[in-house]
Amino acid sequence: MSINIKVFYDYNCPFSYISLAMLERYRQQLDLDVQLIGIESHANIPPRGGRIKDTLRSSNEDIKASFEFIEATSKQYNIPYKKVSFIPNTKLAHIATQFVKDKDLEYPFHNSIMNAYFARNMNIGDKRALLRIAGQLGIDPKEFEQSLNDEKYKSKFQQNHELASQYNINTTPTFVVNNKHKFYGMLDFEELRRFVENMS
């Protein structure tokens, strides 16, 4: 029996990036039905992005420790990662994700956005960067650009936040298993494996 996992993530969250890359390796092995639900975890980021130390409500020591952990984990699991010093506004990327779902390109687009930021340090809050990524996936640039201002896709993105509120979620990543069991932060996949096997 397939296990449903709703993943609440943000494109600028390194813990989301690492966890989702690892989850993809387990998805077929554990027969997981993964549903990606993008939300803005930092709504205060300016449209052009900002410096991490000016945006996150953490001490410099905590920020340094977090990124050292991310760097070590990415090396351990061979996940591409290049240290970032700025944090992008991800609203446009999330709206675009709602559009590409209609093209059955959610996973390729999602992976491309994550890799663009965390492996190549592109500003994924910049519309030009999003257009470049969409073009690489064969998406019509005019149609894609129009979608960024389409109320239909803005509304769908807002529904993600409403769903997060229903589950009382305000941090990324958060994993909701079969609509009731919640895991916060970097997921322990051995713990997930044991949990899924006990549910089967």
C-alpha cells in the first residue's frame, strides 16, 4: 500500500533541498506517494532577495553551524551544493510551479530550481533566471511569463499556505504522512523507513 507524504518546502530552504534529494532516493523503494507543497517560509525577503544574515532570525553562530551541517551532509550523500550567501524571494518560483504542474513538469522544474540555487547560486527570485530554467525544459517563454501574473496560479499558491495553516505548519521542511503524522526539519530516513514499514 502506497504511503502518502505531503512535503511542505521552500525553494530557499537548504534543509528542504537536502531532504527532498534524499527522499527521491527512497520514494520508489518505500512505495511513497510524495506531494510537493511549496510555501514561503520567510515572507519578509525583499523581491530582489537579501543577505542571509540580514534575513534569518538566528545568530551568526547558528547560521554558520547550520550551513556547515548542510555542507557536510551534501558531501556525505553526494548531493551538489555550493555555499550560498544570499537568500532569494521565492514567490515567483512558487507561482511558476503551479503553472508547470499543468504541463506535467512539476518534478523537473522543481529539481531545476533547487539545483539552480543550491548548486549554482543563481538568484531564483529573478524572473530572467526562471525564464531560462523554463526554456531549458521546453516551456514556451511567453506563456510562462504570463503565468507569473495569472491570478489562477497565484490563488493556487495561496491555497498551499492555507493548507499549511490547517496542519499548523510554519516551518520548512515539514513532512505529513497519511495526513496525520508530522516530521519537522531534516528527516531521519532510517526513522522514516521504520515508520513506513510499521504502517505497511
